[in-house]
Amino acid sequence: MHGSSRKGFVFIAVHPGKDEVVIKRLKNLPECQEIHTITGEHDLLAIVKVKRGMLTDSTGTIVDLVKKKIRTIPGVDDTETVISQECFYHEDDDDSEADLDDTL
């Protein structure tokens, strides 16, 4: 779905002892592609993906997903969302290191 979807990175603070319940609910969301336990200010990182459409605002769709489906999960104390604007993929290209050397 390269180009036809948008990813969001949702950092989630979870109430102590509620991690397993929150993870289970996140796993049931079709938009939630990955869930990571993380260190730092937040406890979990959920990577979500929504479809881009000609008539839909994918950024708004991510915001609605967080407001209506993630923040309402019992045990979620807070969220912070970062929405990807563009994604670059690693390509197996023999010239990639030469290109890097040219910029240094």
C-alpha cells in the first residue's frame, strides 16, 4: 500500500498494571499494525495505518482513530501522536554508499 496509506505513531501512557489489557485491545484494532513496549515517558508505541483517499483526510482519520478508539481504552492515561508525511525505503543499491561519500 505504498503511497495509498498514511502511518501514525501513537505514544501511549498506560495506567500501572493495565499494559496487558491495553495491548489486547490495541491488537483488535485493524488499523493498528504494530505495538511496541518502549522506554521513556510513554509505555507503548502503536503504529497505525489508514488508507489515503481522494475524498478522505487521512490525517483526520488518524486523529479520529486516536480520539475514538485508542484514548477510550480503559487504562490509557495519555497519548501523543506523530503523523508521517513521507516515507523513505532502504533500497539495495550498490551506489548508495558512493552517494553518501559524495555528500561528506
